[in-house]
Amino acid sequence: MERIIDGLVDSVEEIKGVYLYDFNKNILLNRMPEIFSEESLLVLAEKMVRNLNLGKSHYPDIAEVSLHFGDSNITAKEMRSDRLLIVMFNPSVNKQKLHMSLELALESLAEVVVEGVWS
């Protein structure tokens, strides 16, 4: 799991950080800049979960929500019904490259879950 996340961060230069969050209010893996405390990451993740659930109330197939700031963007992609992959990246990122990298990471993480390495 760590290798997959580290590979994601290394594959896209504009990615500033990544973390995995489960809906039991746990950070499973953190590769965010040290400036972010665990408490601030939990607050952010909870806001992303609320936004995702709000979106699902109108569009049940939604699987991703994003926040956009002047100097960074944050996207939360649903890994399964109880986990998010949260990525912070520079707004100048090549969106196609980012999307492809995120999808590959999610596929690899799903394989790890199926193999029982990560529950």
C-alpha cells in the first residue's frame, strides 16, 4: 500500500501530498506535507465526506469531490464505500495525467485489498 501511494506521489510532480482516510475517522496512510497536523487532515477529510454524501444525495454515482484554492487543489476519490484517497496538487497539473495516475493507484489499491494485504 505504501509503495503504491509513494509511486503516485513520485509519478506526478505537481502532487503535493496524499493521504488515505476511512470513515471511522482514521488516517490509514499519510504522505501530506508536515505543515498539516493530523487534526487538520481529519477535519478536511470529514468535510470531503460531507460534500461527497451531499453530492450522492442527488447523483448516486458520484465518486469524487474537489476543493479549489488559489495555490492548490484537493480531490477526494472514493476507494470503496468507506474510504477516500485524498490528493493535494498544484492547479497547473496536467489533469489527464493526474486522472490517469489516480485511477491506476486506485486499481492497484483495490488489488491489494482483494489479496487481503490491506483491510
